Amino acid sequence: MKALVRFVVGIWCVVIVASVDRWSTPAVADIPEPPEPPVLVSPADGATNVPLDPTLRWNPSRRARTYRLEVALDSGFTTMVTVQEELATTEYQLRNLNENTRYYWRVNASNEGGTSPYSSTFSFTTLRRIQPPAPPILQSPPRGARGVERNVTLRWNPVENAEFYTLQVATDSAFATKVLDTTYLRNTTLQLQGLAYQTRYYWRVRGSNAAGDGQWSATWWFETEEEVTVSVGEEVQSAVTVTSSHRDGSTYFAFTLPEAAMVTLRIFDAMGREVAVLIAEQLSAGMHQCQWSHSTVAGGVYYYRFDATPLVHAAHPTTVEAKPFVVLK
């Protein structure tokens, strides 16, 4: 007998248990707010005479990590000079700026949260670098003048940026034999007194300022007047007659011209300083007289110089007379 194999047909119930892990909540980063706009410090707004290598400075901005600096030649920042980004400090040095130029600058700040608005815009103007003065232009006496009075005033044109002048006068063009070497002259004139007769003098001027001495002017020369003796005619012993009246504090001068002439009559003190010009004009032939009131001068020895140059030189020579006279007080 065969063994019987019995299959039991049924329903199996299988329970599958799954372990489900719970997802962790992702961490949220702590993002800061954007920084506040920086506050500019220096150079101050509108500053002038700023050096050509200035350092720009601004105050630290809250929550700032880096800064952006813009420098331009216009307030609209269209003509940029420099842009510096990712600056970690609150200052930046510019270099080699142009002289006498206006610059504009501004700064903003950044961090992980964003970028601040720009600061207010500041401007500054760079200095104008001082240069030594240009050479002066001499004025008078003219170059090569002859017959110049021994008490002569030298004149030259003023020079821009010159704080003072140096004047040299010599008897040689190399200025090895100086008769005057004076500096710190604030004016553009200087009177020389008591120069030698019939001598050639050379002179030059230069200006100076904080930047140093400028170049010398061109060298000019002049020759002083001749020392002359009184020219007397056959009929008269002196060209001029001098009379004094102490009663009214005056001295009178009288002279006769044989023909029309250009006449000068000047008074000098004992130091050779000119104190009065009584005549300086063309006079007709004949007798002439003039008066010098010396009530305001001290008593002592004075000199008169009389020059008469005929208009027709062939007729009579030039008459020159220089003599002392006394003023009593």
C-alpha cells in the first residue's frame, strides 16, 4: 500500500514589520543682517591742500566684514580713479594723485547677509606743489644806459610766488667784485647811493620762496655819469648865481642861458642824497631865477647841480655846474 502524502492547503499570514527611521530637521544657518553704511572720517569733506599720497579713513561699520572703496574725478563716479574691494581695514592709502585736483570718494560695507548702501560722498582737493620763482624781468635803468646818476633806483617786475628777492651789483659781469649783495628784499625797487663816477655796474635779481631760489634774471649794466668841473665861459665865472635869504628860509638861484636849453637844477645833502628837484624842463634863452624853501630841512652844507644842454649843440657846449652852499638855521 502506498504511503499517502497529504498537503494541507491553507492561507499563510505573513506580517512584515518595517522599521522606519524619522528624518532629522535640517539646521538653519544664522545669517546676519547687512551692515550699516560706513561713516567717512578723513580727509574731511571739502579739504584742500591734501597731500598727493593721502590715506582715506572711515569708521568701522556694524556687522561689516569687508569694505568697497570708490574714488573718482566726478560726483557721479563715472570717471573712476580706483576701486578697491574686499578691504578688511577701515583705511586705504592713495598714491601719485595729480596736483591741484578735486577727488570724490565713498565706501560701502558687506557681510554674509548683504551689502550696505554707500556712505555719503566726500571730496578733497590736492595741493599745488610750489615751484621756485621764475627769473625776474629787469626794468630800469635800461640795459646799457650811460650817464646814470650815482644815486640810482633799480627796478624790476614782480614775480609770481616770489616771497623775497636777492639783488647783486658788481663791477664785473661775473659778479666776482660785488659792491652789493643783499637778500630778503620784499619790494621790487632799491635805491643805490654814492656810486663811483664814470663806472660800469652790472646787476641781476632772483626771487625765492619756500621751494628754494629761482634762477637769476638777465644781467644788465649801466654806466654812471662823468665827474665834471664847472664849465665857465669867457664872460662869466659861474653859470649860476646863488643868493640866500635866511629871513624867509629860502635860497635863490639865478642863471642866464645864451640859447634855449634843457635844464635841470637839483639839490643834494652832504651824504649825496637828492632832496629836491627845482627845475627839470626846457627853458628859453635869457635870465631865469628859482627859489628853494628849506624851512623843513636841517641846517648844514648842501650841493646844487645845474645842467643845461642847448637844443642846438653846435652853438654852445653843455654846461654842468656842481657846488656847495650853506643853509643856516
